[in-house]
Amino acid sequence: MMQINDLSYLGNTYENKLILGGASAVIEANASAKGNNSLALTDTDLVLNTKKNGVTRLKGTGTALAIGEDPTADVYYALDGFDKVKVKTISREGKNYDLEIVKIRAIDRPNR
């Protein structure tokens, strides 16, 4: 008789294995500022869709805005397994503000 929390039937894996045809993405936004009237705002959005024919499409945006003393705004991304990638970065910097926006579009086609 198997219990609900009995996972003894699962095997252990002690090594990393390559998964063919996989695609992954990460986006991270960081913002910081000092002072009484400071503002730090971040927003990220990633949409990954796979169609029935196996084509995977990614659309992503990362925004970081910092207003105040010593403003810092950065957007980082990592993509793996995509066949075609387009990245657009917008950076604006002033005495008391820092803005960075990253827009990503990527496609992964099977068997390529």
C-alpha cells in the first residue's frame, strides 16, 4: 500500500543532464537611491509561449528607475537555448535620476 507522502518509487539523480530542446530566461531589475525625497521602482515581465509545433517565443521587459541622491538602476537578463534573440536597451542618466529599460524578444525552434 502506497502512502500519499511515500516517494520511495522516485529515483535519485546524482549528475546534471542536458535536456535537448529546452529554453529558459531570467530577468532581474534593481534600483536604489538615497535621500528624503527618493524613489526606487522596478518592474519585470516575462512571457514564454510554446506552440503545438514546438516553437517557443519569449517576450520580456525589465524596468528600473531610481530618483534621489546616488541613484542606481540596472536590469540584468540571462537567456539559454534560444535560436534568435533581439535585445533593446534604453539607458538615461542625470544628476538625480537613473533609468534603464531592457526589452527582449527571442525564438527557439525545435531541431535547430
